[in-house]
Amino acid sequence: MTWAGNAPRSYEEWRPDQQDTTVVTAGEVVPGTVVAWDFKPMLITSIEEVNLANWKTSFVEAWRAAGEPDPEVWDGRMLYVHNRQDQTGDPLRLGTAGASWKWLALPKHYAVCSHCADLPPCREVFLDRVMAIEGRRLDFEMRLVHGTCHACGDRVTPREHSVLFPGGNLIRPDLGTNTAVFHTRRSCLPIALAYQDRWVAAEDGRTPRIGDGARLYGKRDQMT
């Protein structure tokens, strides 16, 4: 009864169902590029460098934390992004993004939903998908018992490599403390790492128990 709903890319993170997409950063994107943004195709009309004196507080704080590198070439520098929804007469909008922040660039011939003009999966279809996966996730979690891997549902034996996360069980609190156990084999590891992210964040002072604690797939940085 393997459950892979939490790995490695969260099922709650929307991603367009498009072929031939490419990853572009704000610092390298070419004006005229159409990227996926909040279910819609967003046309980048121009990118504008911003003087350090006009950076938002969050950018300044990140720059200082990085050791105050040359602000003109630092990959976290603030940029103005002039944009509008593609194929519409909507007015231009102004957003900000770090130079290293990433978007998915759409191909020249991209698809949209005939009903709402969202990029597929549109909001309605995506919500249905999330609810269906959530239902399967809850069913899987309710069938877990003490001593079973919280990734695949199979019992963890002494001969198998595994990892136990001390403290309260973040998936099934009713199982008691020191019960969140995972195989560390390839098929279970991504889910164990996803749980580890939650476990580390749940209490100050915790450090990763497996790997370096890095997500296999992090959420893409986006424009503000």
C-alpha cells in the first residue's frame, strides 16, 4: 500500500501540464518570453535593474546576509518585472523578482483551458486532483500501525535500513511518541526526507537525521 503523495514534489504545488517547457531565471529571461504564473500565461515585456537604494527590505536583508556582494551582479539582486497576461488587452503590471528566481517558460504553442483560459490543469481540475490525492493519503495514514514504514506501509524489520524520528508522530499522533519510522531505501527515501523537513521545523534545535536535510525538489522561487 505504498503512499507517494508527499514525494518528491508536493501534490499541492501547481505545475502546468505542458511539454517543451524550459526553466528560466529572471536575470536571463528575454523580453517576449511567456511564463507560467498563477495558472495563467504571463508575458514578460521587460526586465529592469533596480538601484540598491530602492530595493525592498527583504532583498536588502538577504544581500547583507550574503556578505554584501557587488549588488550589480549578485544573483539575488532585485529586478523590476514588467508583465501582463498573454493574449489579452490587460494593462501592464509591475512585479519584483530576484535575479536567480525561476519560472517555467512556455513553448510558442501552449495550451489553455477552453472553459476558463487557465493553463492546464486549470484551477477547477487541479483542485479535484488535490482532493482525490488527499482522500487517498488520509486512507493510507489511517491504516498505519506501530512499526510500519510511514512511506510504504510495510513493516520495518531489524535487518532493514531505516530511520526513526523521535518525539511526537506528525502523521499519526495517536500512535504515540517515537513511532514515525521510515525505510531509507530508494522508494521510501523521498517521503522520509519530506517528513524530515516537517520534523526539523516542528521544534527548535532539531537537525536532519538523514542526508543533508535538503529537499529533493524545492518549491520554485517566484515573483512578488
